[in-house]
Amino acid sequence: MAMLTPAERAAVGRAARQRAPRSAHADFAPDPDRPDPVDVLEQQAAGRLTELLPIRYGRMAESPFRFYRGAAAVMAADLAGTPDSGLRTQLCGDCHMMNFGLFGSPERNLLFDLNDFDETLPGPWEWDVKRLVASLAISGRDNGFCDDERAEIVRGAARSYRETMRYFATQRTLDVWYARVDEDRLRELADQDLRRRGRKALAEALEKARGRDSRQALDKLTELVDGEYRFVSDPPLVTPLSELMPRDEERAFEAMMAELIGQYALTLPSDRRHLLSQFHVVDMARKVVGVGSVGTRCWIVLLLGRDGSDPLVLQAKEAGESVLAPYAGPAEHRNQGERVVAGQRLMQAATDIFLGWTRVNGIDGRQRDFYVRQLRDWKGSTDPAEMVPRGMRTFGEVCAATLARAHARSGDRVAIGAYLGRGEVFDQAMVGFAERYADQNERDHRALLDAIAAGRLTAQSA
């Protein structure tokens, strides 16, 4: 099959400016028929665990940025009405700044990458970029940064995405695939851009991430009961099975989870399947994770290998349809867990060796899709509330460059790079969009607070 030359692909990208001028990306105005954001949240609640929903609303009520983290479905509808170039790639789908962080590669290197793919789906590359830059503006407002400081942060992120994409447009396909941001690169960036405080914070984050593994999860989340490790009860965040259901249902659930682990293992490569077979299940509990995911079913499973000093803690998380699907089209995978895993493998520089998926019948008779990974594998994140403007600018630039690398793996990097061009038109447009959407997010956050005050929704701190 004939393939376009790089020059022809670049021409496609430049021609896309007619469909969506780069300056047009600055625009955002809510559609007159825009759904009530609280209605959207209530629609998402269908099928979730009702007793956990107040935690979700409580977390989203804490600040405009916390609201934004849980409002991917609200923004998906808004993004569908914004200009796009017609160039598609695999999307993270929930590309805010807190969905980037540190994790361990199979080779035991510490990498920086995207780390949440619940909403991943092919779609317009602009949607991920816009969600990222809006998150920077919203977090900057929460931190009290002035207009000029926020503009510089967003402009730097957009510039980083554009320049990185244009760089990858000149690289060989295999070089793009092998590209990654590792610990050495992070330290190099810190030495260039950050003052002493920022470099110290990075060093501490790297050290902390290395300690977050299954051994640390065992120490923190379990205790010895009659010589057996059991998850410590910390409801509603961690709740053992015995506190969730009577004993007969507990036995049925344990059987279901055994089936889940067995079926999930079949989606692993043969060497990883053999590795998993050397562990046996010891205990399981329900866990509340994140902001937007609260209310979906998430189980943590403790397995032991040789002895009690040889733990593996897996997380099995329910996977539903991506919030992008009504606007970008349905996934090609019938199993939503497989959709998540396929998107993660395509976008991440390296993936968890235990990443897989399955579908099981619940004890209520309903089929549900899950994806499974290690609960902690050198996982590390940052706290935006502790960032100063210079630090957030550097962090945003690294996030944007990482996103460009992820998009370059699956999209036409030559066409996207040519569309973006050498100038700063797109960069400046992102400043306008980010501020306009931050305004909208504040109105949506207020709508949530009003719904809670009126008794329409119940919020709980946890």
C-alpha cells in the first residue's frame, strides 16, 4: 500500500489550518444547550456504588481544581464543540496535570509519563492538550498565581508540546517509540530550570517513588491476624470483604475474584503469566481511588510468593465506556478493560508487567469489565498546591513534552508538527482557551456547591 511521503504528510498538516485556524483554538464559549454539569455527574452515577458517591462529590467540592479532576465527562462535551484540525491520535482522555507522574519500568528505571488511562480513546489531539493547559490555569488560580504567571505557565506548556512534536516529526519511527523521560533527564531539566528548592523537591519525589511498591503497600495496608496478612480496615477508603457482605456472599465474591484473576492472567504474555502463577491470593478489599473514579468498583488483592516477605498487591478497577465515546466514537474493543490496556500500552513509554484485563459476572449477575495492574510500582506524584510559578511552568513543560511523545507514537507526528508550525500562534491560543475554560470550571464548581447546599447531592469528606 502506498504511503505518503513526509512532505505530503506535512502538506496535509498545513492544509488542516483551513479547517481549524490555529488562532481559533483560543475560543471557548459554552453552548446555549450545554448540559447542566450536575446533571452530567448524576448521569455518571448510574451503576456506581451509591454509598461512595458522597465521597466523590465531597472531593470535587473542595476546590475548582478538585472539581476539574472529576469532571472529565463535563469537559468532553465542551471539547466536542471546539475547533479541531481533523488529525487524530490515541488520547489519554483525562489529560490533567495530576495524571502525569513517576513509575517504574520493567527494567527498574524510574520514568516520568502519563499514568491514568480510564478514558483513553482515539480522537482529536487538541482535546488532550486543551485539558492539560486548562488544568495548569485552574491549578495556578487555586495557588493564587497572577494572570501573567499563569499565562507564562500555559504558554510554556503549549510551546513544549509544539516543539517536541516538531522534533519527533524529524525522527525515525523506532526512535520515537523508544523515547522516554527518565530520572537522569528529569534531573537535567531541574538543573536547568529550577532553583535549589525545586531541585530538592524533585530529589525527594524520586526517592519517595522508589519506596512505593508492593512491599510498602504490605507494610502500610495490612496487618498480621492469627499469622495471616489481612488488609487493615479503614472505611470507606479501604474496606475488607467481611465488612461489606455476609459470609455466604463473601464466599461467592471470593470465587468471583478467583475467576477474575484466572481470566485476567490469560491476557498476560506467557512469561508474565508464569510469574503470576508463583503467587497465591491471601486477601482482598475494596478501595476508593482518585476523584472522578470514586463509586466505580475497585478491588485490591494481596498475593504472596515465597513467603510473607514476598508480596504482590494488584488493583482490579472497573472499566466503563470512555467519556469521549459519545463525541469521538465508540472503542474498537468490546471489552472496556482491554480498551484501557491497549491505550496505555500505545501511549506509555513502558507499561506495568502485570497490566491486563478481563470480564467477569458479579455476584449480582451483571457482567463488568476490569483492568488489572500493580497497586504501586515505584509510583510517585506531585502536589500542585506546593508549586511556585517557576516549578509549575517546568512541570507543565515536561508534561506537555511527554504528551507530545505519547501522541507521536500513534498519530501522524509529521502532519501535527506541520500544523503547529514554527511560530507561537498556537501557544498563545492555548493561553486564551485555558483562561476561558478556567472561568467555566469555576461556574461549574459553584453549581456543584449550590447542589450540595440545596440537598440535591450529599457530600462527604474522605
